[in-house]
Amino acid sequence: MDGAFPGLGTVINVVAVLLGATVGMVAGNRLPDRVRSVVTDCLGLVTLLVAVLSALDVTAPALAAAVGDGVPVLVVLGSLLVGGIVGSMLRIEQRLESLAGVVQRWVHRRSVPGERGHAERERFIEGWLTASLLFCVGPLTILGSLSDGLGRGIDQLVLKSALDFFASIAFASTFGIGVLVSAVSVAVVQGGLTVVGVTLGAVVPEAHIAALTSVGGLLLVGIAFRLLNIRQVPVGDLLPALLVAPVLVSVVAGLG
């Protein structure tokens, strides 16, 4: 399916997330707490499944060919360590909570005081961060957006839009408006990648995609742990690892 203009695939994806999140928010308000709790557990398990599938890209032949056998795991480890240190020093997790409070107040036009306000911010962050990572990390996001920019069609993004629509219904029924705001993340990330495709006229090397997808998968593991109340992994502080991964692949490949 050819796009009428570069970015059409992203527009469709953003609309799908907005519609799905809206449906989920309407449905979620009618669900009792015990049902929401079960839904959250289900989301945590499914997120863990998606995370494992993404993390397995560390075994991709293209990545091993680029950096050498046995090195891909070290590349992922190095990306997480460097990204985590940078993120901790920049206090990204803390800044995200502050940003969530600002956005939440802007959306609701008023601040929710006390412990309830803190709980609402936590719920907003959980919904926004979980949905943003799930919607913005993965081969469909990268390859689909680049293909859109290169004029090779939007088939991959149309497929992704259908998947994101149903996922956003499930997430928004539990986490509310944070999932709706994740549509902004989709617009920024996929829009940026589409511009890269238009500007460079070439796809990102498969090895770089594999490394980024694998690191993204491990971040999703952290999200799954949070959803399942296993451990509050500071996923926000680890976000720079997504930028470090392809850079580290280039450095290691250049040294080889």
C-alpha cells in the first residue's frame, strides 16, 4: 500500500492509538477495581512476552556479523550500563514524574492534592511510559517509518496501527489518559524516523535495528516487572540506552 504523502502511516497509527485509548478509557471507568487488577496482570504478562521476543534479536545474524560472535550480548550490556548511568545522572525518571504532573494538570485543568495526586501521577507515568515503549520500540516502528519516508509503502505501519489500536484499548482501560498522551510519542518517534527516511534515502543497517530492538525488549521487561509488582525498575533512567545501542554497534564494528 503506497502512501499519498510521507508520514501518512504515522498519521494512521496516531489516530489508531487515540481511538483505541478513548475506547479503553470509556470502558475502564465502568470496570471494578478487581477487574482492573486482573487486566493489569494480563498486560504485564503480554508485555513480558513481547519483551522476550524483542530481546531475542540479540541473536540476529546481522548483529553477530557486524560486531563478532559473542559480542552482541556485551553490546546490549554496554548500552544499558552507559544509558543507565547517563539517565541516572540526568535524573530522567524524576523529570518524567515532574513532566507527568505538569501534563496531568494541563489535561485536568487542576491539580489533585495529596496522596491521591501522587497515585494519579504514578498511574499517568505508568500508562504513558508503558504504551510509548510498546508502540515506539520494535522493527515494525523503525522499518515501517523508514519505508514510509522512502516511498516504499505503509503496509507495515498499517499492520502496526491495527495492533496498537487493540493494545491501547487494553492499556487505557487500566491506566487512563497516559495512554492517550502516548500518541504524541508515536507521532514524534515515527515522524522523526520518516523524516530520516526522506532525508537519507537509505534504511538503517539491520544490525543497528537488532541492537536497538534487543535493548528495547529489556526495557519492556522492566515495564513488565513494574506492572506485575515484582520490582520498580527505573525504566525512565534507562531510556538513553536506546540511543547508545546503535552508536555502540557502529563503534565496535569500526574497531573490528
